[in-house]
Amino acid sequence: MDPFRSAFNRVHREGVPFVLIAFALAALSMVFISKVLGWILIVLGLYIVYFFRDPVRMTPLLDTALVSPADGVVSKIEQAVPPAELEMGEGTRTRISIFLSVLNVHVNRVPSDGTITKLSYIPGKFINATLDKASDENERQLVRLDRADGRSVAFVQIAGLIARRIVCNLEVGQTVEAGERFGIIRFGSRMDVYCPEGMEPVIAVGQTVVGGETVIADDTPSHKNIQGRAS
């Protein structure tokens, strides 16, 4: 791995314009307006670099499991019906909700190997992402992935109180791997995952998870000698 990249996480391309603008304004302020304002803008620019960081992750190679699609804290584990737009039936599934604060990595990752079969973007509100109604009322991007074992999983990018842009780079028919980057939500948000039938959560409410690394649900919860893949 490049030693510079290992020391400083690369910046996601969505953040590059913000970083350039912040440092350009800082330079102009230093010269023409106020050094104090310039230093404030430099600090802001450094925070933007931090927010849009895009670290390399080691994804467990487990066909029976789902990995977390995002960094954050598990805010809720409950039974819920998947979004009707994804045509996954009316039966309930285990839904795992992960809240991302403004300090978390916001690059989102695919939770399982498979094929993207449905995408649906729904405009909506920007209420606090920790509230239950955020799953149904906030702006969100719905994704359905069909696995090789015939089961499907849904994952949903949900905008929050501060978040104002959801980016999803997936396409219907695309084949993806667990841990693969697929998008980002800017400035605080939430991810919902609807597990395949038969999969049980292996995390707890309040637990901190790492996108692309933490196993959140599994068919066989006990594993030994797990291999991984850098992503």
C-alpha cells in the first residue's frame, strides 16, 4: 500500500470541490481580509478533509453473512416490512438501522455479494435520522440486491437533519461484492438494512460498527479462520 495513503486517508471525490473551495477562501482571506478568518477557514477545510475521508477496509469473505454498509452506531434492530418499491413481499424481516454522526466516515459500502435488481429514489423530508419515521418520511435511496443463494437484501440510504445529498453510483444489473463502495451521504444520516430470510443479527443496539468490516448478520454466527479482502 502507498505509505502516504496509509497515513492520510484519501478524500472521496464528492468532497474535493468543498476542500478546494475552503482552502481557496482561506488563502484569499489571509491576503485580503483577515488572518483570523483565514485560519478559521483552514480549520474548516481540514474538517472537510476529515469528513470525506475514504479509508481502505478489510472485508470478511463470508457467503453466509452481511457486512455493515456504513460506519456508525446501531440505533435499532426490529422487524419491519421492506419498502414496497423493492417488491420483496409483505412479510417482515429483520431491519438493522445504523446512525451516522457528522464525525463518522460517510462512504457507503455494499453489504453482500450479489446483483443489483432494483433501485428507487424517493424525495422526502429531512427530519432527525434517529427518529423511527425517518425510514418512511425522509429523502432516501432504496436498493435491492439479489444474492447467489436466491435470497435478497435491501439497504436504504436515508438523509438526516443536516444531510442534503444522497449519492448512489449503482445500476440495475450491476454485479457487486461485499465491501465495495457504492455511494455517500453528506453530513449526518442513516442506513437501514433489511436482512435476507433466516439471517440473524450478530450485533447489538448501541454497538459501533465499521462499514465494510463489521459482520452485522449471519446464517451461522460462529466462524473461525475468516479470510478477508481489502476494499
